[in-house]
Amino acid sequence: MRVLDLTAMLSGPYATMLLSDLGADVVKVEPPTGDATRHVGPFKGDGPDSGLGGYFQSVNRGKRSIVLDLKTKEGRDRFLALVEHADVVVENYSAGVMERLGLAYETLAAVNPRLVYAAVRGFGDPRTGESPYVSWPAFDVVAQAMGGFLSVTGTTDGAPIKAGPGIGDIFPGALAALGIVAAVRHAEQTGEGQFLDVAMYDAVLGLSERIVYQHSYTGAVPRPQGNGHPLLCPFDIFKTGDGWVAVAAPSDRHWRIIAEVIGRPDMASDERYATNSARVRHCSEVRSALGDWLLARTNREVVSSLGGSVPIGPVNDVSAVFADQHAAVRRMLVDVEEPGCPDPVTIAGQPIKFTRTPADPTRRGPLLGEDQPDEIVTEWARARAEQHAGPSAAGLAGVPPA
């Protein structure tokens, strides 16, 4: 899969990073100043000129980089030459930017009818439904707010608290990657490309699906409940003697195990606590009994007593993640080269694991303009010609060549 990546910041680069990890040839098309995240850091050296910052490395590993000024005729012409041989174009500009550049989807589709064009925007694209906010700029926290996530994430006094990771960017990016794969599969089968987009607002609303059915079924307007759950108990974050643990044991079987371990077998048979629905009604009492037992023990003691028997886990900070054997054996901490530095840097690995086609990120992010557009055009044209030789050459028996 040949991908032209016009994205910047986080949502779009995360989508194309997933495609790159899965084997796509992703060419990042940057303006002369580069992606803004090149200047963000943190850096191993003294600043942006000393290498690749962590923000950029993490979501641009494995890509190539070319520099094109799309505001000039020369830049647009060279871009269109690449489009002719590409499978996918991805951008996360505001709606209307590509049209003003003379590079709208319809223009690119006239050059390459099989092209899949994907956009990640704050509030979507008019082609798929014109939002009243279509011209509004958006960042992660805005999507978390407007998509409903913050309405149920926060302290019990009602104060909203945003998610630590940029889920308003990352989840839309993951959905865009899935949409791209589906659209490319359609293009393989039919020869027809298409436009697709993911709105950050929509993605966060989809992520917050529980509040939708709760409101529809009951008319309720869910509010923040701290670390608890409105429908399950126990399902919370509890303090221990030296840290915090998550306990998610709403099933009656798991609750019986907990009741025995904490020395309260009576709470397993008492009708006030015997079922999840009963425990939800008496959740404060359940939390109190369990919380007192947990507070008197260290994380290690708690995990030793309950780990593997009920859904429980320590609240790990990143140093604990680095020390966790799970992260090592699952290759979720991956070392990549850092230009100008003798030692590699570590980035988050690829969560999708394959038995036949491993998807580990193995190459660092690209330096700005490290690759040349003309060389890529030649390379892609040759690959396209080989695919047009027939289905057997493409390895897709019975499927039209890409």
C-alpha cells in the first residue's frame, strides 16, 4: 500500500503510523518548515536541530519524508505525479484547505480513480454531513468535551477531568486507519476509490457509547462518578498501603472470591451484596469493606492475594511499565535509532500482533526531506507497472491488480 501522508500533529500521523507499522509505504509530505511536532520535543540533545523529538518519533516511525510546497505550482505538480501511483492520501487539515490549494479529492480522483482519500477533522467534512461546526478548529481536549467524554469523566462533585492520553486524537486516528484499510479493499475489488472522513467529535461520541443508550433507555443524563461505574460494583480504583489498584469484579463469582479473601464471607451470601444489581444499590458499603482491607496492604500483597483470581491490577506509572515483563514479552516497548545519539530511544510498540506478518516498528522517524519526490515517483511507477502485469504478479488471485 502506497500512502501519501499530508498529516501533522497527532490524529492523522497516528493513523498513518498504524498503516506504516502494518507494512504500508508511507511518505510524509511536509512543508518546508516541517510538521510542527518536529519542534516540540522532548529531545535527547539541545533542541530540534539535535535530532528527532519524542513526540515526532513516536507517531512518525517507519515513514519517509519529502518536502513539497503545495502553495506553489511546482509543488502541486510534483504531488499530483505521486498521486497518480498512490493508493491512499491522508490529510487532517481544516475543511476547505485542500480545495483552496486546488487539490480537492475530486481533483485527485480525476488523476487516479482508484485513490482512497481519507481526512481526519474536528467536525467532519461536508461531503459526509455538514456540521454547523465544520469551520471550527479542534484539538484533543475540544473533542473530549464536545463528544460527551468529559461529561462522565471527572470527580463526583461534577468537575470534568480530561483523559491523560490524547484520546480525542488517537481514537479518531485508529478509526481512520481501519476505514482506509476497508476502502482500499473495496478499491481492490471494484477499481473504485472513494472519500472517507472521521470527525474527532464523532469518534469520541462513539467511544462514549454508554451515555447514548443510558439516555435513550432511561432519560437519565449521566454525570461523572469518579473512578466508579454506574452499573457495576465493585468496579473502582482503590488506595492501598503504598499505591493504588484497579478492581473490576462485578460478576457474582468474582465477588464471592473477594468476600472470602477479605474475611467477609457474609457479604457473599447477604442479599444486599449477593448480586451485582444489589451491590450497585449498596455500593458505598461494598467500597468501604473492600477499601479498608486494601488500605491495610501493599500493592504486592494485594496482587499476591487476588491476582489471577479476579480482575485486578496495580495502577502502574511508566517506570513500572518499563519494569513489567508483560511489556517486554509483548514488545510494547521498542527501541529505535535516534540520529546524532549513540543510544537508541524507546517508543510504544504496535498493539496489533500477527503470527505470520509481525508489525513491529523497526525504523526511526524520517529527517525532514530525507527522501526525494522524483525517486519515489519512479519507484512507485515501477511497482504499479508490476502490479498491472496481472493478479498472479500481485499475489491476489482473482482480485483486480491495484
